[in-house]
Amino acid sequence: MLASKTVTELLEAFASPTPTPGGGSAAALSGAVAASLLVMVAAMPKTKNGTPEDRAALDEALPKLQALQKRLTELIDEDAASYDGVVAAYKLPKGTDEEKAARKRAVQAAMRHATDVPLETFRAALALIPPGRVVAEHGNPNAKSDASVAISMAMTAAGAANANVEINLDSTGDAAFAGETRLALKAELVEAARLLAPISAALGWKGHEPPRS
Amino acid sequence: MLASKTVTELLEAFASPTPTPGGGSAAALSGAVAASLLVMVAAMPKTKNGTPEDRAALDEALPKLQALQKRLTELIDEDAASYDGVVAAYKLPKGTDEEKAARKRAVQAAMRHATDVPLETFRAALALIPPGRVVAEHGNPNAKSDASVAISMAMTAAGAANANVEINLDSTGDAAFAGETRLALKAELVEAARLLAPISAALGWKGHEPPRS
């Protein structure tokens, strides 16, 4: 379990020249850190204006953020496991035509799973943006930089997960799924990016600070 | 030590409603993950074209990346410690004029340290970009998505560290330092962003994948 390793050990695992953990797990970790920082700000006793509205909005956002934090933490491991499945499928025997066909099916199935996992990371990371907006608009102004870092890391997590979906999509052997997924991803990214303008206004971003879209 | 906590414990520490660890440590962690992924790709036996030039370029980049990985890991803790120093300074007594003056000096000194630490994180994260370009141009093409995620996380780390410098800079009580630092940061960010075009070309980014500048 990567999540039960120490931070130093996890970094060593990322640095080792074995295929996993790789960028997909890093994307999930980035999302989990973003969720955690948003949980911190949402749970602070101090709010933007100290009104009951601020408190109610943050209290509603908090359990959503906690659930996403939990899920994104699990996805650090699930991404590595799914790619280990791809590596195992490639190692299947390919001596006979029958073996070749079985290996191809196994690789495609493993690739489909290794696409579904970063797809879920992508969606979980983007799902941080609406409650992230609540934190930006109602949270403790002293923690503005924490909220900014969190939004930035959530968008990076989504972009990184997207890159991992892209790279595996063509190997799933399902062109219709690949096409539909690419379109859906683009639409979801655009939808989330629309929320960056009000977030930017609430956090007072000045140009080079907002995250990439 | 945050780096010797488990990943789950570190995420809980980010999520707890105490001021540290916060965005500054998250920035350093993001940079450390980026460095680790670049180390992974640089250390892989397989290179872009399998030439001695590829191997030599990667072998030269590797120790730089390893040193930055080590430093960024240390900065996860140093950032939290520096902000704990700010919190401690704010708690000093302010009964008499003498106490008030001493407290003000202590807060300014602590804020200066809490600016210098993310400033180093910013520079260490940007220092990943030149060897990151070497990895993008000479590294294993099968690990393209890992290199992409790494570059994206390095730029996010720099942006996040920048936000943390910004937020503390005005409280250092040193307007000349604040002005010079802001100008230097902008120039260094522009310089690093110039390297994103060749990196993007080497990794085949298509529009929404490249990191923010």
C-alpha cells in the first residue's frame, strides 16, 4: 500500500526506474493534497465574514471534500495496481496464435482498467472545484494562499490524470469508447474551468497565480 | 518530521484546521514528486533513441534531479517550521510599548524566514525545468506521460511557492526586499516558461495538457 508508506518512501518509489508508481499515482496524490488543504480551510472556525451563511456553506462543502480526499487517496494505490495489471498482461506467453489472441484480449482489458482509474481521478479532482469555490468565497481569508494552492493542485491533478487517460485510451481496442471519452473529458474540463473566474475573483489572483485550464 | 509520516498521516495533517502544514509544504511536496518522477525516467535503461548521446545527457541530468528531490523533500518540513515561527512570534506579549516593539521585530524576522523558505522552494521547483527538458528530449518515450505530469507538477509547485512568497512578503517590513523579490520572481518564471515550448514539442502536448506558466 503506497498510502501507508512514509512520504520519503513514496518519493523513493516514484523515483525508482520501475513503471509504477508513476504519473497516474502522482495525479491522485496531487488531488488528495488539494482536497486536504480545502478540508483544512473549510473546517477552520474563522470564516470570511463570520456570518451564519459562511458557516452553513462551508459545513455543506466539508463532507464532500472529505469524501473526495478519501477517494483520491485510494486512487494513488489503484492507479499503480491497474498499471501493474498492464505490465502482467504484456508478460503473457505469445508462442501460438491462440496465446497471441488471449494476450491481446488481456492487454486490452488491462488497458481499459488502466484508463478507467485515471478517468475517476480526473473526475474526482474536478469535483473539488465547486466545493473549492465555496471555500474560496466563504473561507478564512488568512488561508487564501492555502485555498489557491489547493485549486491549482486540483487542476494539475485533473490535467495529469487526463494525460494518463489519453496515453492508454488508444490501447483499449475500443475506438467508440476512446472517442466518447475524449469528448466527455474536454467538456468536463471546460465546465470546471468556467468556475475558475469566480474563484480567481474571490482569492484575488493577479495573473500568473491562477492554475492552468 | 512530516517526511517520515505515512502519506495518510501527512494528508490528515494537511486537512487538520491548524495553520501548518499548509500550502507552502504542499508546494514543496509537489516539487519533490515532480523531481522523483523525472529521476525515474532519467534512470530508466531505455532512452529515446538508444544512443550514447541520450544516455550521456540523462546521466548528467540525474544527479541534479536527485539533489533537487532531496532538497524539496526537506523543504516540506522547513516550510511548516518557518510558519510555526510566525505563529509563535504573534503570540509574544504586547502589554507594554517595549513588548509591542519587540513583538513587531520578531514577527518581521519570522515573516522574512517564512518568505525565504518558499522562495527556495520556488527556485528549486524551477531548477527542475532545464533537466526536465533533457528528460523530455532524451528519455524513454513510453514514460512520456510521467515526464508530462512531472513538468506540470514542477510548474504548479513554483506557482504555489510564489503565492506563499507573495502573501508573506509585505509582512517582512522590508519594502526594498519585497520589491526586488517580486521583480526577480517574475523574471525567473518567464525564463523557465521559455523552456516549456521545446518541452511541449518533445512530449507532444496538444493544447490543454501543458502546464500553466
